[in-house]
Amino acid sequence: MTILDMEHLSLELLRVKMPSVLVLHQILRFMLFVCLLMLSSLQVSYTSWFLDAFNYAIATNMDVLNLSIGGPDYLDLPFVEKVWELTANNIIMVSAIGNDGPLYGTLNNPADQSDVIGVGGIDYSDHIASFSSRGMSTWEIPHGYGRVKPDIVAYGREIMGSKISTGCKSLSGTSVASPVVAGVVCLLVSVIPEGNRKDILNPASMKQALVEGAAKLSGPNMYEQGAGRVDLLESYEILKSYQPRASIFPSILDYTDCPYSWPFCRQPLYAGAMPIIFNATILNGMGVIGYVESPPTWHPSNEEGNLLSIHFTYSDIIWPWTGYLALHMQIKEEGAQFSGEIEGNVTVKIYSPPAQGEKGPRSSTCALHLKLQVLPTPPRSKRVLWDQFHSIKYPPGYIPRDSLDVRNDILDWHGDHLHTNFHIMFNMLRDAGYYVETLGSPLTCFDACQYGTLLLVDLEEEYFAEEIKKLRDDVINTGLGLAVFAEWYNVDTMVKMRFFDDNTRSWWTPVTGGANIPALNDLLAPFGIAFGDKILNGDFSIDGEQSRYASGTDIVKFPGGGYVHSFPFLDSSESGATQNILSSGMNKADSPILGLLEVGGGRIAVYGDSNCLDSSHMVTNCYWLLKKILDFTSRSIKDPVLFSDSVRRDSPLYLDDNQLPSRRTDVNFSTYSAVVAKELICRSDSRFEVWGTKGYGLQVMGRNRRLPGFPVIDLGRSLNSTMETSNMKQFNLTKEDDLGNKYFSLDDLQVDVPMMVASHWLIPAIVAISGLLLFLSFWRIRQKRRRRRKGSGSGRFVTP
Ligand SMILES: *[C@@H]1O[C@H](CO)[C@@H](O)[C@H](O)[C@H]1NC(C)=O
Ligand SMILES: *[C@@H]1O[C@H](CO)[C@@H](O)[C@H](O)[C@H]1NC(C)=O
Ligand SMILES: *[C@@H]1O[C@H](CO)[C@@H](O)[C@H](O)[C@H]1NC(C)=O
Ligand SMILES: *[C@@H]1O[C@H](CO)[C@@H](O)[C@H](O)[C@H]1NC(C)=O
Ligand SMILES: *[C@@H]1O[C@H](CO)[C@@H](O)[C@H](O)[C@H]1NC(C)=O
């Protein structure tokens, strides 16, 4: 087998269940321990087998462990906790980051854990190997921001190794880069006199030596190379004189250092923006457990530095050896006109209990150097808000892929973030002059006056009733632009996509479609817009731009006066396929896929597919379309082709509500949702002014409203919310036209009257909440157990 075959095979291995081989080497004790996990006839490896192997490593006091396996399920708690136990027992764990590059958001567990040294691969000319998985870690999104990974990179392409039979062969993969680092670690250990080893050597001090000694490569960004290429000599120098201390990784965030500091360096800070989150890792070489002594502090080195306001969140307990320190950065209002650099240090004091024979605790102050660029607040029309909050990914649930043609990657696990699989779109928007901010909180947590367009792409989440209501007001009365890129949703197809998971011994069925169309339809109902449940595929062109519609949905409701583009596509959904056969012959019906509408003071564009914006598995991009859409939604510029008279609808496109796609009744969505049976609250990724609130304060504040703010429905208090919900229905502004069609007349929409659309789940949810308060603790325990039972969902596989 050639090397390249190996590489391709390895890509397959993560998906298709194939033999898993776990090799643990304990070079330190000059003893080679090879543990081959023999495989069942089904060729699957189970979490429990790894637990056995890890227990063996702990019981035999191993020093270094190379692990060239991984998988996307970081919620496999028995596995993750066992890795914590390993490193807590002072075993230095080195692991391959995965071979799912060059796609972003593809880190594998356990290499994505902060207590593990995660290794990416480079070739001999110091380029990141295309196969090497890219950061950031995705545990933290949608509500926070991922950590920098890999930690370090090493040669991983065409590495000569010995064949089992005889002679040599060359190998490629992060599985090859990882043992290179494991070897470096073992050499480094040997420089520390044996008497001292126990005091100095641990997973944190070793990681400090590796990342501080690493050689930063000039091309790749920090989510590709981490600290850079492993450097044995430099790391040796650091370790030679090492005194136990804590440090922050990365230790510098420098906006002037592009592309290393991508994506931060691609967009300066400005006043009024959503906080920029930088999630750094605390490495504590002083002890397996440690604490932050007092809150971190910001020390600007110039006067302008006082314009920066930082909120810190950090680990309560730094264990094992590592924790996090997240910076939530905002420019204060007085900096709204400031343009320039801000520089300074964030310092934090960490302490650990005294080591054996010591009297006082160990403590050390560590610093993170910041060099930030600031611009005056851009005008509204240049600001785009990306909704991250309503995105759900794998794990914890079977969230299916967006393009059904991509059969070897069945799960939606790349994070759906501006800086993971939408990173090229992010760069494109920046190039086009837009400033893109991330909303990790509900739609009630932003001030629509500040943004030209709210961008909703590939969303799986439900919506709070308050969000539906506020968005309607934002669009109609505040002139917000709304751009929606949806995805397929077809229950028959979902049922067909189920598979038997060997780890959990159970059937897995997608909990929603590529996007949650029933939820999106609730959100868009106030505008008279709805998507259907077709799964459409085909090529089309608008204005000479060739595009592929890859498993997208169709538009089934759209108000008259709007512009709707339709193309003849084949419906490949399970339900559609049958119909296609029945009505054989001419079966390509014209399906509406793109709709544009002016409504009140705002503008709306909806498109049924997101594949053309998603860098993972993209067929053709539609950045040209996104630009034209944003021209319209943000700046009221109407492209002559998109708005040609031939596509203007005089009468509404209509489908009765009971024919719209409905939610799956057999899925308990609250297990995966941050909305269903949850409290509406603005989180730490919204502006500091609204943290911990429901966000209405911001809406009313500083705005000359004609009418008071909307009544707040508090889902946490069942009695009042039920009452208010039924009252609210009186405000329903739907109007029956001659055909009995329900849609909104534009005149009605100008009226600034609170209105709300009760979604199908709301009433049951409210009923459930009364119970929820009682049983909350019980449920938590159950959920935890459920996860444990679930084991490693899609499994863990070798990453050669
Ligand atoms: C690391 O693990 C991989 C596979 O799991 C194995 O091929 C490799 O030889 C190991 N190397 C070392 C030094 O342990
Ligand atoms: C930072 O990362 C840690 C570790 O994954 C996570 O627990 C925390 O929520 C993150 N913080 C933010 C603000 O993203
Ligand atoms: C703080 O920042 C300055 C540069 O502004 C740097 O020279 C200094 O070493 C930093 N202090 C610490 C404790 O890292
Ligand atoms: C749905 O899941 C939640 C949490 O996962 C659980 O508390 C609740 O009892 C479940 N509801 C039903 C109807 O099974
Ligand atoms: C209902 O709301 C009113 C005022 O908003 C409050 O005084 C009352 O305590 C609430 N009742 C319940 C049961 O929460």
C-alpha cells in the first residue's frame, strides 16, 4: 500500500468503521509496549477497550503515551474523564489532531483537550499538510469561543518508518507526526536528572517547553500550526532551567501579526460590537490542581488602552494541569471615533497547593500580551450579524449532514462557525468591506439599529416566542435586513438515514434535517414566508453565475409583491422520489428557491441551501449571490437581475399551514436544544450591558420608540407566561385574503403593535416547564447518564 493510499484510507477510517489499532509506547523506560486492540468481526473499537488500555498505562506507571486515534465525540465522558485521569496521574499524553483537514473545525478528541498535547502535521517544506485537522476546538460553540489547537506541529508527510516484516516504508498522517513529538518528549525527559524528574516533569511543564520552544511558521494561522514546529533544542533550553510556573497559551494576541492571528487580525475591534472572545489556555506546571488567586487584570501600556474593557471568565479549578482564561473584549463608547493600536498585558496570578516538603503554596503570575487594532464604529450598512446561537452540531445529537451527496461524512460536526467551516465566507465578507460579528445569544440580545443584516445560515435550533416577536419588529420597524440560507428537511428521508450504532447498540436517527425548517417557518411566519420539505438538487444559473443547488429546500409561501426565482430541479427526498416515479416523464417541476421582499422598513432574502457558503464539502460557492443579497438587505441596492419584473409575484405563493413540514414527534428536542424548556437569557457573548438579562433593556435603551417595549414572556414562570401567551394572540395581525390565505398586508405591518406567533412547541413547552422546575436536578442526572450510555457515538478510529 502506498503512502497516499494510507492517507486516504485514514480519512475513510474515521467514518467507515475499520480496525482500530491503539499503540502505546513507553520509550522512557526503554521498553516498547505495543497494545494491539484486536477487533471484532464488525471491525469497530469500543470506548471500553480504550479504558482498559488506559488503566493499564496508569497501573504500570507509564511516563509518555502516544495516541494516534481520535474521533469527533468529545462528549464521550467515560473516555474524556479517563484521559483526565491519565494526565492527572502525570502521564504525558501526545495525540494526533486528526486527518480531516484542510477543513476547519475538524479537531479530533482527545487531541483537542487542553491537558493533551495535540499534534498537527507539516511537510518537509514547513507547509501544513493538507490532511492535518484545523482548529478551533468546537466544545465551546455556539455560546463561547474555541481554544487554539493544535498545540504544535511536526513532520507528518512521507516519514520513513520500519515495516513490520523488513525494511522501511514511508508514512503520512498526523498519526505519524504525533509519535515524532512523543519521541521529542522522551528525549527532553532524559535531560532532566532522574532525581528531579518528579518535581519538574508533568503534562503542563512539558507542554510549556514544547510551545515556548516551537518555531513559528510564517504562513499558517494559529488554528493551523498552534505554537509552530516542534524544536527539540529550544525546548531543551527551556526545560534545562525550568522552575515550576504557570503560563498562558497562546501568550500573545497580536492583531498586527497576520495571518498568524487570523481571524482576529482580519477585523479590528470597534465600539458597539459584540464582545470579541479569545479563549486562552492556562498551563500550570506547579501542580495537578491550581486556582486563580484573584481576578485577572488588564494593564494597558498606553493611554488608549483605557478604551478597552475586558471581562474575564476562567476555570474555577485548574485541573488536571490546565484551565482556561477567556477574554471578552469590548471598546468603550468613548472610543467610538478612535482609530489606532491598543497594547498591554493581561496578568493573572495562579497558585497550587504546596508540593511535598514545601511550606507555602506555589504561586506564579502569568501574562498574556495584547496588541489590538481599533477602528471607529463602522456604519450600520457595513455591519453583519451572524447567528451562532441557533446552530446545533454533533455531538450531542445526530445532527445530519447538510449535503446528502456527501456520504462519507454523515454528521454535521464542523461547528458551523464563521471561523470554522464558514471561514472562507468570513474572509470574503471582510474583503467586500463588511464587518461580521457573532451572536451567541438569543435574538433578543442585540440592538437591530446597529446592523444592516442579520445572517441566518443552516440553523437547527428552535426559537423563543420573544425572539420571533422581536425579529418581526426589528425588520419591520427598525429596518433590519434579514438573510436566510436554509437547508433540506424531510422526515421520511431522516427516517431513512438512520443507522445502527455499535457503541450504543441502538438506532440513530437524525433529530432534525440539515436545518430545522419547522422552527424557521415559525420565525418567518410573521412575514408570510415558509419553506417546504423537498430535497432539491441541480445546476442553475442567475445572471451567468453557474451554481449548484445541493440538497436544498424549496420556498412554499411568499407574499405577493416579492421576487421569487424558480428553477427546474429534481426532488430527491424519500417522499418526493416516489412521486417523481409516479408522475414519471416530466418530473422536474419548477421549484422556488430564492425569494426577495421589502417589508415595512426592512428587507428579507431567503434561499433554500447553505452548501454554497460552507467550505466543508462545497460544490460551487455562491459568494456572488450573498454579496447581491447583502447589497439588498443592508443597503437597499437592487440588482437588476434579481429584481427583474419577470420574477415579481403579483399574488402570494401559498400553502396551507397544515401542509407545512412538521416537527418530528418521536424526538425529544430539549435534549439538544438551548431553547426548548430553557430560559431566555443573554449570555456572556452578548454585550456586557445585557449580560444575564433577557435583552430587552438594550432595545428600549437609547431608542426613540413610539410604543413601549414588548411585554416579556418569562418561560421560567409558567403561570404568568401562559396567561400572557393567550392574551398575546389577540394581537395576531394575520389577515385573510379572498382565497382564505393568511398573509400580512404591508400596511398592517407598519403598525408598531406587539405581536406573537405561538409555535407548535410553545404550549407543550410551557406545560412541561412547571414540571421542569420540580424535576430539574433529576433530569440533569439522567442526561448525564444518557451521555455515558451513549459512549462514543460515531466511534473512535485510527488516524494514520
Ligand atoms: C503512536 O501511535 C501510532 C498508532 O496509534 C503508531 O503507529 C506509532 O508507532 C506510535 N508511535 C510511538 C512512538 O508511540
Ligand atoms: C473557553 O474554553 C473552555 C474550555 O473548553 C470552556 O469551558 C469555556 O466555556 C470557554 N469560554 C468561552 C467564553 O468560550
Ligand atoms: C508587559 O508588556 C510589556 C510590553 O508592553 C512587556 O515588555 C512586559 O514583559 C510584559 N510584562 C509581563 C509580565 O509579561
Ligand atoms: C425530554 O428530555 C428532557 C431532558 O433531556 C427530559 O427531562 C424530559 O423528561 C424529556 N421529555 C420527554 C417527554 O421524554
Ligand atoms: C405575575 O406577574 C405579576 C406582575 O408582572 C407578579 O406580581 C406576579 O407575582 C406574577 N405571578 C406569578 C405566579 O409569577
